[in-house]
Amino acid sequence: MLAYIAIALVALLHAYFMLLEMYFWDKPLGLRTFRTTQEFATASKTLAANQGLYNGFLAAGLLWGLYLGAAGRNIDIFFLVCVIVAGIYGALTVGRKILWIQAIPACIALALLVME
């Protein structure tokens, strides 16, 4: 049960990322969250929306696995590994904070799921 709660939290986190990147990137919430300027946000809005779409796919995949219950275990493992890889890549290319916000929660969820 704890694994499912952790997976749901990772999915919700990625749904939030999707909203931030697709709809709030150039709004005050997005500017504060990502510490960008209005000029940068305006120029990169399309790229951010694309990135947000991918985060939405990650959230959808995790929720799909949860919906299937025990039969969705491998789906959740796959999408958690995708989140971890994306988090590590983001930490290496953008900033270490991404490791803690994205990859570590997914690692915890994956560990809980595998220990079941």
C-alpha cells in the first residue's frame, strides 16, 4: 500500500510539472518556480510546453499502472525508471535540485514497489 501511495505522489508531482510547463511557464507562478525572466519564458514557451507534455505522459503511465493494480506492476516499474533517468539527466544538465525533486521520490517509490 505504501508503494502505491508513493507512486501516486510521483504521478501527481509530474502532473503538476506538466501544468507548470504547459500553462504557467510564462506566468508569475512559472517565473518564480523556474527562476526565469519574462523574456526567456516568452522565447522558450513552446519548448517548455513540449517538456510539460512529456511529464504528462509520465504521470499518465504511472496512473495507468496504479489503475491496473498488481497487473500494472511492470508498467509502474517502467515509468518510475523513466522518471529516474529523466531526473538524473536533468540533475546533470540543469541543476542538482532536479535530482531531489524528481529522481529521489521515484527511487523511493521504486524501492517500495520492488520490496513488496
